Amino acid sequence: MVTNSAEDTARRPSVKVGLAIEALIAQIKKAYSDKSFDTALRVSEQVLGIDPDNFVALRCEARIYSQRGETDRAEPNWRRIVDTAEDKSEAAIALARIAHGRGEWDSMAQFADLAVSGPSEHPDALRLAVQARIRGKNVAHLPQLLSRLYRRDPERGMAFLRGMGTPDLVQTQAATLALLKDTLGSDRALRPFVRACRDAWKTGAVRATSKQEDETTASFLRAIWEYDPDGRAQVIERLHDLSRSRTRYLRMAIKKGDRAEILQHAESLVQFNPTCFEALFAIARLTTGNEPEKAAACFHACATLKPDDGHLKYLEGMALAGCGRLAEAIEAYNEAADRIGDRSDPEFEATIAEVTKLGPMVIRLAINQAHAGQLASAKILYAAAKTAGLSPAPDRAKLTARDKFAFHSGVLLSTAKETMRSLLKASSSGFARVRRRLNRLRSRIVPRSSAAAPS
């Protein structure tokens, strides 16, 4: 005797709906591949009436509207995909292009960045991200994006680089080329371009100096320093000469004790002369409490300018810890201890105490992230936790066997889960391909059988 439970009865409608949607999606795909776009739109509307977030239907409509130039109708669908779908890259690129057509550079950069952050480095997404920043005069992260674009598509990357010899972009050009230094040996096109750029920077600085254009002179000097910060002592000295009046205003503000005025002069001075220690240190000290990210960046710049000063690395570690970048904080503290060297120095002891305090926090975070499947960041944290126990100081935190087991078991479990998900995804897509082939075969056989049947 067969009985139907209440659960089975309740499940039946949802199963039927799922089968209906699956059949409609098959119709959408066929209509789209056959270029029967009106049919594809009509069936997509049916699917979205049942499932408003259906990826296939949303994408189909958005693609067709985009191809027809109806961006106002395509845009809501692309935005819906960005908000709900796992794969956002195509939608983000489409929205970046729409923003480009409207001249909305900030919005263009936002969507292009979303596409760039995905697992695949799509050249169009990188190109749009670079173009948005150049058009919007926002060079934040531009060297990193442009160097990635060049590695992915040298022709497009070089086209951007060639157009960046103007005073407002020349420092970004130099920073990008600095990131590409490792490719110089194997890239025949890049080597002569770098030589030409370095000559152009020097010539630009000389010409601007002869015309007494301090801002332009400084821009070309910053480019020379950006490409080779360790070998340009004369450039740094020249930048200091050009920024003397600005430095004097900063010192006057510091003497008055006006925080807002100090920050205003310091930030202006750093923009003009990124090698000015006084300005960087002033910004770092004033932003430690409320803007630890900015403070960490400025302390790092200070520590780079004074590579023997352990106190600056210690302050950088404090700022990094303050903004939750614990692995980097431990790295900074370790370098501070190396710079100080003297174990009897009170600052050495303070540095060790901070690492000892952070060690247990970092290993717990590493274990949690390992079990949550965030393996990349978990491994960085675990490596930092291991370095927290390398010092011979007796009170330095050590990783226990229990910590090591918890971390490695989390990595293994998360890796196994990811492997299973990949296998299930592959098998389901394989089954789907087999089913489509069977349906195609059936559609060919059934008409033949009907024709062969006696009337």
C-alpha cells in the first residue's frame, strides 16, 4: 500500500514549478541561439513572473536590449544580476559601459572594479577600470590596474601608457612601469619605452625648471623618484628645495597647534613632495586614532624613508593593528624588533609584548577562516602567527600542537568541501549535456517514427 506523506504533497507543486521553469529556460536558450529574440523575450517574461531573480531570463533580456541599444531597459536587469547572481562579471562590464556612455566616471569605475575583482581577469573589465580613472582624474589603484592590464593585454596596456606623459599623469606612468620591472628582461617593446620615458621625465623637469614652473617640475621629479626611489638622492634634494615654503607653512601650523591647519598643509605638502618626512609623520600622528589606515600608510612611508628607525616600524605596527590588519601588524613588529636589535631596549620589549598579545588572536582568526573556507587569508594569518613565535624572547607566544591541528584540519575539510562542490557541479553540468543530447536525438527520431507509422 502506497501512502503520500504531507511533506510529499507539499513538495509536489514546487517540483512542478521547477520543471516548468526548466522547460521554459530551455526554450529561452533555443530561441536566443536561433536569434528569435522576440520569442526569447516573451518566454523570459514568463520565467521572471515566476522567479524574478532567474539568472538566465534576466541575462537574456539584458543582452537583447543591449544589442538593440535600449540601455534604459537593459540596465535594471544588469543591476538585478549584480545584486543577486553569483557570476557578476558580464553584468558589471555592461553597467560600466553604460556609465561610460553617460560620462559617469565614478559609477564606471565602481562597476569595472566589481568585474575586475572576479576570478577571471577580463581584459575589457581592466580596460574600463583604467579608462574610468583616467577620465575621472582619479589615480587611486591605477598603477596596479594598468600593470595587470599590460600583463594580460600588452597592446592595450601600452596604448594607455603612451598617453600618460602629461604632468598630471606622469607619476602614475612611472609607478606602473615600476610594477612592470620584472618583465623588462623578456619584453622587447617595454625596454625601449621605459628608456624613452626616463629621458622624457628628465627633459620635462629641466624645461619646467627653466620656465620656473615649480608644480610641473615637481611632477616630473616625482616620476623619476617613483620609478627608482632608492637611487635618486638628487631628485629628493631637489623636491625638498622646491617645497621649502610649504614646509615653512607646515611648521608654523604645528607651532600654533591647529590640527585642521596642520593636516591641510601636511597633505598638500605630501602631494607636492611625497618624500617629505615631516609632513608624512604629522599626518600619521594626527590620524592614528580616527583614521588608522591612513596612519599606517604614512608610518610605512616614514619607515621607508628612514630604514634604520625601529620606532617608526613599531608605530606602523600599532596603526595596522588598530585597523584590524593583524598579519601585517606582526610583520611590522618583527621588522621593528630586527631594526632595534638591542633586547635591553625598552622599545624592543614593548614590541615583543605587542607581538605576544597579537599571536593568540591571529591564530584563532586563522583557524576560524580555515574552517570557513577562506583559505587564502587563513594561510597568511597562520604564517604570521608562526613568525610570532620565532623570536628567542622567552615570553613570545608559541603555536601549540592543538593550534596546528585545528588549523590544518580546517584547511583539509574546506579543501575537501570545495573539491566535492566542484565535482558535483561538473557532474550536474555533464548530466545536463547528456540530457540535452538525448532530447535532440529524441526530436530527430520521433518525427521519423511518426512518418514511418502506417496510416
